[in-house]
Amino acid sequence: MRTPLHPAVHPAGYPAVDDLERQARTLVAAAPEVLRLRSVGESRAGRPLWLLSAGRGDRQILTVAGAHANEPVGGASALRLARLFARRPEELERLGCTWHFLLCLDPDGAHLAHGWTPEVPEPSLMECHRYFYRPAFASQPESLPAPGEGREPLPESRALVRLLDELRPVAQFTLHGIEVGGAFLMLTREVPGVARAFRETATRLRIPLDRHPVDGPDWQLDPPGVLLLPGDRSERERDPSGFVAESTWLYPRRYGTLTALIEAPAWCSPAVSDARPATAPDREIARVSEVLAGQTRELTAVLGERAVAADVPEGLVPLHDAARELIDVAPSLVDTWAAEEHSTHQGHFAAIGISARRIPLRAAAMMCRALARTAPETSDALANLVREWCRQLEKSYDLRWVPVSAQTGLHVRTMIDTARLVCATGG
């Protein structure tokens, strides 16, 4: 019987983006026969995109971390698995693979989101949002331009596509970490055993599964917590914010690659896994829609005329643009929720309710940072909104901090289990 592979526990915090390269170089120096590091491109601001590779097997596996600036857990998970391979290279030999880690796909965004790492033993949701930044949709590197959209791919996107063309991996793992919610997994094709292994890992780590995630509304739900890409549709995905996008998740399907997106929450809520029937679904949708619409109106009233980019220092314009996009898309989300068919269990409405609060909270947090220098009174008023909305979110959904070791454990264990199952079937 094969000995179970237990990932080493990662330290309590998230590595800053500059620490990823430093820690990777330290690992390579300690295990040069297993690990190597190279740059595979540059960001828009000229920062290198670092690829840490382990082993020399014929099969290629790629892990992408840091695709979203507000999700630093991916880099921590990538380094944790690389440390494991440095100590136990025989696992790579069993898989017959070379495993590559793109340590941060968006280092520019990560620099703009710098500053927050969870404080032990009481991480703060308010402190998390004090440093919050998530780019506007078109500035997220996993998003590729749709045909006729009229924009060029980002340099980071081009680098990832080149890497996918070079490697033609049997599996691509993209590591994500939502601020509040439950764990879920998105798969571009079904692999027997993967969903079960993921659910078992989440249960062992005491992370609630998001029974019906709001992400991937066009994907096929395999409850709890798993979404499968339908095989009979075009490679277009309607994002929950209303955008239609091509994606680096879908790009390597031409090579038979499985892409697995693994979402690990920083704060979890048991409510998202509640399978009990909702007594009045229409009323629930109306309630959460009013939360989103009402908080957006409140945010707009505080901003007044201070919602134009001219009020913002050049380096903080991305914060303003991302916040403005969220404010502008809120009404269409309300309309979408009203028009869609919904699951009838309580966990689904809890997930939508968290999303309804998360969108204006993110917008207020980013606009607060954007206006701090040029409109301090407005920024202070926004900080009060952020503080109050964090309290409401904590109170409404009974949030529990998920230790970083558990967040990275979910990523690492799921990657290992999935890789074993994919490689067992020949890739």
C-alpha cells in the first residue's frame, strides 16, 4: 500500500510577492538536483514572472498562482508543494512528471495589494480590506480577449499562453482564495475520483463546501462544491459579473489538458453548505438583491462627485477603475439574479447573499484607498462603510477564520490527488 503523502505545514502567513522569488531561490539552492527557477516573461510594469520547476519526468503539470491580486494564498500553496517535492522527489518519479509552479501571474497587482497578512490568533476582515485590490476584469491575466473585443492580450496572459503551448500539460491547476465563503472546485472535464477526493479533503480540514457556487453560472453543478464545464458548448464563459470572456483555463483544452480551479476561503461560513430547502426562494432573491442595490446606493451617495479618475493619483488609478466597474455592474447583477433559475436550498442563497455584500464592500475598500490622499474626508467616510459592512458580514454569516495551513492544505492535497488520478489514466 502506498504511504499517504502529507504536505508539510506552512507558516501562519502569506508570502509577499517579492518573498516568492527569495523563497524559491532558497529552495533551489538547497535541492538543485530537484528544483530550478527561470523567468518566463514580464508583467506590464516589467516585473519577472518566475517559474519554479521540480523533477524531470515526461509528463508536464502546471500550477498557476497569483492570478488575482487579492488571493495571496496561491503562492503559499505553490511553495508548500515545492518544498514537499524537494524532500520527496520520489513522488514526482511515481507520477512520471515535471511539475511547474508559476509563482505569481500578476505581480503588479500583488504589489498594489501588498501589506496584509493574517495576524495570529485573530485575523481581521477589516484589516484584509484595508489593503484590498482586485483588478478590473480586463486587467486580470487569466482573461483573454474575446473575438471582436478590440483589446490585446496582457503581457502576463501572453506569457501564460506561451507556457501552455510549450508544456502542453496533462493538468493545469489554478489556485484561488476567496475572502469569504466556502471551498469549491471547477473542472474542465470530469476525472473519476477527483470530486470525491476534494470533498474528503475539505471535510478533513473542516472547510465547508460551497454547495452551489455563484461562479461559473453556465457550468454544470455536481453538488456539493464541484462545477464541471459542459462538453457541448462553445469555449465562452459568462462570468458572474456579466462579462463574456475567453480564459486561460480553457485555452489548453486543445492539448487535452485538464484545468482544475481550486478555491479556498480565508473565512468560511457553514451557511453555504446548508442543504435544507429554502422556504421562499423568490423572497430570498429579492432580499439579497436589495442588499446589493441598497449598499451600492449608499456607496454612491458617499462618493458624490468623488468618483472620477481625475481625483486619483496615477499609481492608484487601477483601484479606482476596479471599484467603478463593480459599482457599474451591480444593477445588471440584480437583474441577472431575478431572471435566473435558482437552486432551492438554503446554502445557495447564503452564497448569493455573501456575494451581494462582497461586491460593494470590495468597491468601497478600493475607492477608500484610491481617494485617501486627495479626498481624505470621503476616504474616511468610505472607511466607516467598510468597517460597518465587515461587521455585518461577520454577524450575518457566522464567519470562521480558516488557518493558512488549512487553506494551503486544501490546494496541495487536491493537486496531489488530482495529479495521481490524471496520470493513472494516462494523462
